[in-house]
Amino acid sequence: EKQDGTPINELSLIAFPTRELFQVKIREFDLIIFDRYANQSILPLLYFENIVRYVREGGALLVAAGPEYAGSQSLSRTPLGQILPATPDGSVIDEAYRARVSDPGRRHPVTRDLPGSEVEPPRWGEWLRMVGARARTGAPLMTGPGERPLLMLAREQKGRVALFLSDHAWLWARGFRDGGPYLDLLRRLSHWLMKEPELEEEALRASARNGVIEVERQTLSDNPAPVTITAPDGSTRTVPLEAGQPGLFTARIPSSEFGLHRISADNLTAFASVGPENPRELMEVVSNPAALQALAEATGGSSRRIGRESGSQVNVPRIVPVRAGSGFSGADWIGLRISDSGIVRGVSISPLFVGLLGLALLFGALVAGWIGESGRRFNRRPDAAA
């Protein structure tokens, strides 16, 4: 684990388990966070490559960058630079500013309706520093002075990456100049990174109530495609969506047909069940012999339990064939009425390998095996003399 030449007996603390964390158990992490991390060769480049592989295979990475991100010790100069959504331009802006939600950010679930963003300027405190950078992939959800990118989100194959180009989010937590919605922002950000379904940029949701199917389409597009509804009987219809909040489009479709409806659009699928919230077949899901007892007794049968709640013992009554009569059950038996719908006329058995024919086949098999083995021995070459 130790990466320097300091003798073990001169160390006051145990070595940091870098190999265990970034190689052996890296796939067990839900989210990896670098907070103002400067690359001082503490982690070998191999471990950064492991993090890149971890993200591309479905992991999550959050980088909160400070001034070190603009210098020679920047994480962008490590293999992580392949997946980070912005590249530093070498500048650090030290001035008071209010972070603003960009146009794409107003449609994204992470920053949409962020408390305080509904007015201009935003109703939250100022930050005092940010790192200048050029967007490499995606669009910024939040911007700083001069429309510079402040918060960048990106997808990297199966994983996700977030880059905060400021180390002053803590000012909101401390209430500096009235603070800001740091809990909402960081909670949504971390949950998006860990693939919370409610925070997906592209999503289709549907629900049914009082005979009306309500469809909600979350998208970053300005003009989403209409949704196609497939009814339980297989019929389909196309319904356009109406714009609601930024990034949200909705539709309300009346439906009188009970059953499961399938809603699809842009390779997304949702389901809605139309009908009573408590249908008759689900009102009583516990078996009750009394439900069929009257019908069974009227036809000479019986309705009974074969097990009890107090124990696991199962008592199965005897099955007795009954040809005629008015009663088809007793204390420990139940009868099955013979209808004579099928009659067995006879059974014929033909044994195999019996008599002279079987003996001849067996003898022939033995002779064939003997001839084959003799032929292999005759053709085998003698071993060379030592």
C-alpha cells in the first residue's frame, strides 16, 4: 500500500489502503467523489485508469474542483481527463457572482425548480470563486460570470460524471449572504449520478385515475414525439403532448376500456392500468372454503381445507372412484365420479430379447466385440527395444 520509502517503524499512521479501494473493491462503490483533489502522485496512474473503467462500466464520479484544477496538478492531466466533461483553460475567477441555471438546466430534473431560481437574479447567496473551463461534452446546467460553465453533467458509456467548477458550494451551507439550496442541489446531483429513475432526463411515466390516463414525458427536447397508446384489445392511437413546465410535457386521455394500457414514445415505454382500484378478484386473496361450499353440497361434493394456519401438516383426503349415488364425500374421503368416457379394452405386452432371437443377438454382439479387439492387437506394432 505504501508509495514512498519511509520505513514502516517510523510511520505514525497506517498506510492508506489505496490498492484495496481503487483496485480490489472499486466495483463496490456507488459513487466516487474527488473534492479539491490535486494530483501529487499519491495515486498511481493505474488507479485512475481503474476509475475510468469503473465509470464506463456503470459507475458514478463527482469532481468538485478548486484552483488546483487549473494548474499542473489538475485531474484533467490524469486518465480521468478522458471522461471529465470540461477541460480547464488555466484561469481562476476570483469575484463575487450568483450562480445561474442555464436554459438546458431549466429542463433538467437536477436543476429544474431549484428553490430560488424562479426569479432573476436568483434568490440565493453569492459564490466568490470558480475555475475557467471549456465544455468538452454536453451543456452546462449552471453558469457563472460571463456564462462560463459551472456545473457540467455527462454520460460516459454506462456510467455518469458530474463536474462542479467551484469549491464554494459550502458558502450556501454556512448561510453566507442568505445561503442557498445546497441540500436540494447536492441531493439531486448525487441521486442522478446513482441513476435515480425520477431524475432521468428522458423518461415516460403514466398513471390512471377515474378512467383517465395521465401521461408525463420528461425530455430535454423542445418538441417530443406524440405518444402511442395500445389498448388491452390491441387497438392503437396517437396522442400529441402539451407543454407544461420546462422539460415536461403531459397528456390526459379518457379511456373506458378496463385493463392494462401500453404507452410508448421515442423507445420509451410505460404502462397504466385502467379500472377499479380494488377489483373484486383482489378484494379477498385468502382462500375461504365457504365461498364454494353451497355449490359443492348441492351437487353432492364438499369444500374443505387440506391445511391449517397453526401448522404445516397437510391432510389430503382419500380419493375414491364413485360410479353412482347422491353423496361424493365423507369424513376422510372425496369421490371422483366415473363417467366411462374412456374404456381400456386390453393391454398387450411384447418382451424383447427373449428366446432364440434374443440369444442370437447377444451371441452376435459378443463375437463382433471379440473380432474387433483381436484385429487391434494384430495390427499393433511391437515396442522398440530399449
